[in-house]
Amino acid sequence: MILASTIIKEANYLLSTNKTIREAALDLGLSKSELHRHMSGALRKIDFELYLRVKKMFLEHNKNRHIRGGEATRKKYSLG
């Protein structure tokens, strides 16, 4: 069982760095599924206000996802 304090630390890390779930999971040594489960399920029960802040950040990342994808494709196929 994961401790509530660990989940709160993960949430604060996400908010302070503004990283995507994939990036943060890599830094924290978790799978992105596990980190997402912590943020969307457990955090909601532990600290609802913090959960809402994380959720808002996730929604912003989703809005910009197509831009990040385009940049990755451009970088992959660039000739320079």
C-alpha cells in the first residue's frame, strides 16, 4: 500500500515542475499508469484541493498535446 505522504509528494513534484505524466513518471521511477492512478484515484481521496490543481494541469497538457506531438515529429524527420 502506497503512503498518502508519497502521493502528496508526487503531486507537488508534478505541480512544481509542470512535467507531463510520462516525464514525471520517468523521474520518479514509476510507470505512467501507476502515477496516473495515484493522481486520479488516490489523491482525490487524500487531498481533494490538490487533486483539482493536478487535474487542471493535466487538462492544460491535454490541450497542448497536439503541439508537442508535432514538434517531436518535426525533430524526428529534420535533416539537420
